[in-house]
Amino acid sequence: MTLTDPELQTSQHLAKAQVPRDAATLIVVRRDGGRPRILMGQRHAGHAFMPNKFVFPGGRLDAADCRVHPSRDLHPDVLGKLTQRMRSRPSAARARGLAIAALRETFEETGLLIGRRQPVEAPDLSGLVFFARAITPPGRTRRFDSRFFVCGAESVANLDNPHHDGSGELLTLTWFTLEETLGLDLPSITKDILARLRPHLDRGTLPSADGPVSFQYHRRMAWREETL
């Protein structure tokens, strides 16, 4: 089948106009053993975006996430950095929504409750640290403007007793040491973020709320980085 000129123009326009979708990811760090471990799962082979890759729990922002009222708010520095360089009109509600999305997606994919003891409770966001942001380059099957949060596993109410087995979005959910992640099939941005996280974990700490946030994106045929 051959596309007519109007159809071809529409197809090209849609490809160029693909806008990254807001998304949030959560890096949960467990420190109750000899070495820190991070929760990751493998994406299903049938997924159009990053099939078979090992990733952190996370997913797209839903409009309802921005309407959730937390029991405790994000740290002011975290809230401020999340509103920087927002592609839409900056708002505290959208910033909180991104944090809520990270918790919601983690619960859906792993059955773990973070910052609350029951699914119906308002979540406590005070333990989340905004660590990195990256926008998927053009030309991919999906594009996301992803915010990466970090929290300690001590914020998980049911660490060894998940409410369910997960949605099936992530397979083989496992707590990996940083050394073990080196042998996994990881997206390049995940490798980068783990490398940035290593100095903190080597010191036995988590990133601080007022620490720098790496913001990476593609522009004019080059991969760029800013610090928020």
C-alpha cells in the first residue's frame, strides 16, 4: 500500500510531534544485609518499549495522581526541583503527582506499600528523594519524561509480605546488589543512574533531598545534561 501525499504528511507529522509522557520511577534501597540491594524486575519480552530489560518499578503519570493529598508532603527542596523545567505549567500538584505515580506504580507492579500501611491511606511523601530525570530520545517506540526517585526500604510497610504478586508488568522481581546489576541487561540510563548512586551507597547513605539532580535529554543530535 502506498500512502498518498496527505497521508504521508500526517504520518510524518505524528512522528515528529510525539511528545514524551510524564512518568515516575522508584529506586528502593534495602540496607538490612551486608551490602545495599536495589529492587528491579525484568520487562516482558512482548513489550514494545524496552523488552527484556531490567528496570526499576515505575510508569506513567495519571491525572488522578495529581489529586491525591499526601499525609506528609515532599521535602521543600524536592518539591522545588520537581517544578523546575516542567514542560507544562509548573505546579506543586503535578510535582506531588509524580511522586504519587512512583508509589502507585510500585504497588501495582510489586505489591509493596511505601509511606503507608494500607492502600486506602494517604501516603507519606517525606522519605522520597528526587535523584534524576531523563527524557527518552526521539525515534523510540515510546517516549517518557521520567523522574527517578530514591527511598529506603525502611519506608516499606510490608517489605517481606507484599499485598499481591504484582501486575505482571515486571517479571522476576529481585533485590540486587550493585555488583549483581552489572550482569543484567539494563537500559543505558539505568546504568548511568546506578553509577551515580554507587558513591552514596558505598558511604552507607542515600542521596539527600537538597542534592543535585541530573537532567538528561536529547537536543540537536546530541545528548545533553543539566543539573537541577
